[in-house]
Amino acid sequence: MSISYLNGEYQPLAEARISPLDRGFLFGDGIYEVIPYYGGKSVGLMPHINRMINGLAAIEIKNSHTAEEWKTLLDDLVERNADMGENLGVYVHISRGTDVKRYHPYPENVEPTIFCFCFGIKDPEPLDRSAVTQYSLVSTEDLRWQRCHIKSTALLGNVMHFQEGYSTGADEALLYNANNELTEGSSCNVFVVKDGKISTPIQDNQILPGITRRIILDSLKSDGNLDVEERIITMDEVRNADELWITSSSKEIAPVTKLDGQPVGNGEVGEIWEQAFKVYTASKFDF
Ligand code: PDD
């Protein structure tokens, strides 16, 4: 049974309770993170915590913990849940808190609700082009809000896009803006490979600044063997790519071999994926 953390108390997840007047419940007024731990070791813990602290500041939710205190709290929760399995994801959710009425403006003198729990995640995928899980995506226009850089708990826009893919048997929805430029996936970032060159959309308000994305960019740049850049990518380029990858804390770097029912490149997992995944796997615990 997962032991959750709620406002300083540890209890079985199924017993955790919040008020229906919590602004997270009423308005999706909160910030969240999902952080992977493999064999007790985190990937990108400090970058995740820093993104969360920035998100709280962006929406003016009080942050009562230093980055070090967050680290101690999350590492401790993972230890308390060690019997849940070798690989765990930690979900952290901070809402603005519980008010006495439903009223839109930010209330004063309300304490944020802090809720965290662990869940089992899959083993990392094998570094093997013939055995790794392949993904099939559908593309659709990105109809979310213009603050996608904030990791808000208000995920209805993402959920609706994910469902568009899911309901047709696809694994994810790949999103493009009104200019026919790639943004991201409904729950992941996207990388494109053409003629050995790797690209991913620039970090702006149209995408979440993914931690996995950042680890991939930084580790590939310091490795120095692959050409990688952040730039605007058109959907024509996406459709003509040799390889397409989706990246997130739970998927790491996942190869996409089908888009809108058509093969990506030659329809097989590419060799640049294998090289990049090798570099990422060798350095992911350093972040
Ligand atoms: N999703 N873009 C969106 C819209 C996301 O929701 C996510 C993560 C990412 C990748 O970010 P990161 O590499 O930091 O996980 C990009 C998480 C895992 C989720 O909502 O479950």
C-alpha cells in the first residue's frame, strides 16, 4: 500500500482526504511534478524541484520549503515506499489551498495543500532497437492555453488531446500550433531526426520545459558525438523525419514509428535513437 504525504502527515494513499473546497479540486489551481526513481536513485530531482518552485512563483502560491527540504521530503517518501517496487514515480501536487467559499481571486491567509504519493513505474526500456516499445501517434492542432510552460494541475486541455489519440488506438497525440509548427505531445516533449541531425522545438510558452528534454540536450551536447539543436520545426519536417521520439520522465526517450497511420522514416526504430538513448542512460543519474 502506498504511503502518501498530505500536509505533513503520512498515511495510506486510500485514506488521504482533502476538502472539496480545495482550489486544486475546484479550479485546478496548483502545480505538480512527476519524478522518476530507479533503484532508489532519482533522475533530475533538483531540476524537477526547481521547475516546481518556479511554477509556484509564477502563479503566486506560497512555497514553504527550500529546494533541499523538498529533496529530503521526496527522498524520504520514496524510502518509506520501498516495498512498492524497485522503480517508483513520485507525484507531487501543491494547490493554493482550501478557502471558505468558491471565489476566483487568490485568497489571502490560505495555506497551500501539499500532497505526494509514489506509484510503480516500468523498468527502463532495453537499449535494443528490435525490443524497445514503439509508439504510434496521431497529430492534432494544439488547442490548449498559452501558458504551457507552467506545469499546472489544470490538465483538461492535455487530457482531451490525449483522449483524441487514445480513442483511435494511438499512444499519444502530437500537437502543432496554428502556424503548422510542432509544439509537443499531450504529456511529453518531441524530438525529430533528419539526416543524422536531432532537433526539438524551442523552449517557450507553447511547451513544458521538460526535464527529460533538458537532460537529453545537455547530455548529448557534452557527449559531443551527435548534432542537436532547439529550433522551430514545421509539420512538413515532422512528416518527412527519419526518426521521431517522445520524451518524458516516465517514457524516457521513446521511439515513434507511426504517425497518423503512416510509417515514420522507414518505419523502424532508428539508429540515432539508439545512440542518444545510450548517452542518456549513461548520464541520467548525474542530473
Ligand atoms: N508529463 N510536456 C507535457 C505536456 C507533459 O505533461 C510532460 C510530462 C512533458 C515531459 O516533461 P518531463 O520530461 O519533465 O517529464 C512534456 C508528466 C510525466 C505527466 O503529466 O504525467
